[in-house]
Amino acid sequence: MTFELIFSVVTAVITGVLGALTKNKVVPSKYIPIQNIVIGIIAAIVAVYFKLFNDIPTAIIVSLALSLGVGGAYDAKQIPKK
């Protein structure tokens, strides 16, 4: 259980940091969800490699939910500033 929690936190932090760094500077805003999907798929591959999840579909779903959720939370936080 500890590995899953660490994996979730690391995936969320990496997604948030990359989203903050690339938003409106390197990657146009409309492509940020694609960036988050790529991060989620890479995280799923890493999770399966280190045997954090027993099956691939679960790893993909959890990783995508984490990465897209963090991206959405970041965007929601930015809305009041606009």
C-alpha cells in the first residue's frame, strides 16, 4: 500500500510541475491535456514494471486519472486569477 501512495504522489507532483512549467510558455494551453495523458501512460508503464499493479488496465486507469486530475485541478486553481 505504501508504494501505491508514493506512486500517486510522485505522479501528481510531476504532472503538476510539468504543467506549471510548460503552460503558455512551451506548450500551448490546448495541448496540456495531451501532455498529461502522455505522463499518465508513462507512469502506468513504470507502475507495471515495478509491479505496483497486478494488471495493466488498472495501472493505466489509475495513472490517467491521477495525471488528468492534477491537470484539471491546476487549471481550476488558475481560473479565479483570470
